[in-house]
Amino acid sequence: MVHADDAAAKAAAAALQAKYVELGRQLENNPFQKPLYLESSQPSGELKANVYAVLGHPFAVVRAELKQPARWCDILILHPNTKYCRPSAAGTMLKVNIGRKSDQPIEKSYRVDFAYRVKEAGADYLAVVLNADKGPMGTRDYRLLLEAVPLKDGRTFMHLAYSYGYGATAKLALLAYLNTTGSNKVGFTETGRRKDGQPVYIDGLRGLIERNTMRYYLAIEAHLGSLSAPPLAQLEKRIWDWYNASERYPLQLHDIPQGEYLALKRKEHQRQQSDL
């Protein structure tokens, strides 16, 4: 495990604690009805989203779980598009396959190799980074950062940052998806109000990155929540809890019926036990 410089780790922990204070009002009062704040941006050739959330679990539990590469595979496989995940023998890489939100032969999916690194796992700060140079549809420079710090009330404050880059070819492919299969999808950021008072949500590429970042956040929550069940029952609790949590936001996250999702994830979890 590679530890960050002590001074850098302390500075990062202090910055995250300060962010918790800064977001106090948004965490208490928001459309999610839980301590959660989500933001996104679209700088040139890149999509970025950040989730800040309070987890109802002690920091020691969060740190113990999320510093293990195998636990990240248990988390990532909950995403409907993740078909397979397996850490390398050394635990420095996650072999992940991305595909459709339906049953799909593994050879029809896209392999993404994420470099996995625990930057820091100290008593007051956790930082884990996943990086991949290339992704599906010509996307590139994937980065997923998880940071966490303990709160005085025994809970944990978490920051999940997700980003990737795209060129002209990838942008065309993403827009083609958004104009067909994803044409009715929106994100979570409100951009205005209709005449009847209903919110208007961001769509397009920023809507896409917001939905996926939210799915990963819900997967982290579902994984941590499953620890209360006996080991043999944890998979079922994870997949049920993830689906039920995503259905609280049907406009953004409803993709497939519950029975189809559960059967799909049971099958993919079984496949995940093999080294492809």
C-alpha cells in the first residue's frame, strides 16, 4: 500500500472536513431526502461529477472495506452496465467488462483495465483511486476517486469523484446513444421549472455522467449496508438494496424490471468468480 505524504494527507483530510461544513445546508435540505450533494461539469473534452454524502457507517468500517480491491468489484458489479470485475493477483488492477444493461456474452462486452491504488488509509483519511487509459466508445482517461473522513457523530463523510475524457469520435457515439436508447434520460441537476412548477433536469452528456456517478454512490451504500447480513446473504441484500435505492429516482435511474436486474446480477456475480 502506498501512503501519501503525511502533510499532504492531513491537508486533504482537512479540506474534506471543511467541505462537509461548507455543504451543511445542502446536505440537510435537498431533493434526495438524504445527506447528499451532487454536482457536474463539462470542461472541454471531459465530463466530471462529484457526489458528497454522509454514510451511516463508522469510518473504520468504510476504510476496512474500501481499501480492498475485491470489495470494489463487489461494488462495481452492481452497476447495470458492469458485466464482470476481478482484481489482479497483486491487487493493483481491476479487470472490468462494460456492456449493455441486459444479459450479454462476456465476449460482446468491452474490457477496461483500471489501475487500483490506495493513496492513503490512515486513522483520519481514506483515499482510493481507479484509473483507466481507455474505455468504451472511444472514451479515455477514466478516473474514480473515493475520499472519506470520520465525523464526530460516528458517521463518515465521503467524496466520490468520477470523470472521463472524450474526443470527436467518442462524442458522436455518446450523442448517438443519447438520441436513441438514452433519449428519455435526464440527470439530477435542476435547470429550471416548468409552468406547472415541476423541475426541469439537465440532460445530454452531463445528465449521463450524473446518472453513472449516482449509480456508483448507491453501490457503495448498498455494499456497506450488506455487511449487516450473514456472509452468505450479503449478495442478495446488496442487489436488492441497490435496485430499491435506484428506484427512488425512477426518472433518472429506472432501466430494467426488478426481476430482470436481480437475475442478471446473480448470474454476473457467479461469472465474476472465474478468471477470464
